[in-house]
Amino acid sequence: MGFKVVPIPNEIAQEARLSRRAPGFGHPIRAHTTPADGYGPCRSCLRRTREGEHRLLMSYNPYPEPEQVPVVGPIFIHESMCAAYRESGFPEEIRELPMALRGHYADGSLILNVKLGKRSPEEVIEELFGDPKIAFIAIQNLEACCFIARIERG
């Protein structure tokens, strides 16, 4: 079964970089340098941030459609422009993160939360999309409990 991993919209990332305000919320964004133990992936390019890289921490609602339940949380993006993830398959740089894949109805409500453990993301994606009620899957970081990206049928 095909799928595509979708980062945050490029317009959202660019608005945040330019305004230094959280899109949709208006409060200030925090800029800082990634520490040695920091790895939070950029939600645009879906690459893990490296020590010394400049990044922005902001609030983000990954379920902006009016019928969906909002789940606002913190995310990182690179401070400078980066190319949004457009590759096929699951992003290699986030593969080893502690994560869960969360299957959702079209209205954003959660159907199933699956921790990867030793299983591959592809195996869990196939399992979740085997249920026709699941409209999309959210990738969730288990340590920080934050949104990473969305997976859609492809």
C-alpha cells in the first residue's frame, strides 16, 4: 500500500520564520541553538537538527480543518529556509526516534495509537491503513509527546 509523509505546510514555516510569531496563535516564537543532546526534527524538511544549528520552537496545531479536534503542541523548524520533505517513503532521519503512529478518523479523532517498538514504520503504516476508517496517520514523538508529521494514503 502506498503512502506519503507530509511535513507542515511550507507557508506555515515561512510565516513563522518571517513574523517570529506562531501562525494561528500570534505569540512569540523562541529561537535557540540546538544543544549537543538536542535532536528535535525540523517539521519542514523532517531532518533531525544537529548540534549548533539554529532552530525555532513554536506552537502548532496539526489538525487545522474546522471539523477536526485541535491538538496544539510544540514543534521545531530550522530558523533558515530548508527544503520541505517531498521524498517517497519514510524519512530516514527520523526512523530511529521513539515514536508512535496514531491512526485518525477524518474529523481528527483518534482511532488507534501504535508504538513502533521493534517494528518498522512501514509495517505499522500498512496495518493502520488496512482499516478503511483511518483517514490519516500522525507521527508522534514518544519522548516529547509532540507531532512530527502526517502520513496520508498515496
